[in-house]
Amino acid sequence: MKYLYTMDMTGRFQRSGIDSFIDALQKKGEIDYANRLIDGFLAHQGQIDQLISQSTIDWSIDRLNKVDLAILRLAATELWLLEDIPTEVAINEAMELAKIYSGDDSHSFINGVLGQIAQATRSG
């Protein structure tokens, strides 16, 4: 989430610079997950942002809080591309991140958006 936020704040949507974030991870599984997540997001940023835009009723993606956007991008990438991550886990972890890093009502907003994305990407 922190790297996705940093990319958005700097406007540099590329893999360079991820090493400092990867170095902070302790477990091999965390490193593999972070690489899959970042690579998936970078390869499909346009489609992921479109999924978010379609799921945020009356909100343009440009108006979203940057922390909320990073959390939504992380979870949307998990829901669409990382099929081994259960839907409930992706959504619940995103809501927990929102409770820690974002505003008071953000977790409810994020839950609603991710519910829409889960229906679009994982049903049927």
C-alpha cells in the first residue's frame, strides 16, 4: 500500500524505487506477494483504475483521498489478478488498512467499492 501511495504522490508509476520497500519486508512470502502485486498493478493500471472508477458512484478517481486510492488499488489488484487471495481476506485487510491510515468513514466507503469490484471480477 505504501509503495502504491508513493507512486501516486510522485507521479512515477514504475518499478524503480521499490527496492527500499522490499528490503523492509521480512519474509520471503511477503517479498513474493509484494512483487506480484506491484507487477500486476503496473501491467494493468489502466484497467484497475477503470474498475475503481466504475465502482465509485458519483466520485471521480481524481477526487479520491490518495491513501484511500492506494488501498483500493491494492485490493482491486488482489481481487482481479491474485486469485489465490480469498475475496474476504482482500476486502477485510483493505478495511483494516483504512482504519489505520485513513479517515473515520473511509473503511465503509472502501468496503462498498470493493464489494462492487468483487462482484465484477469474481462472480460467475
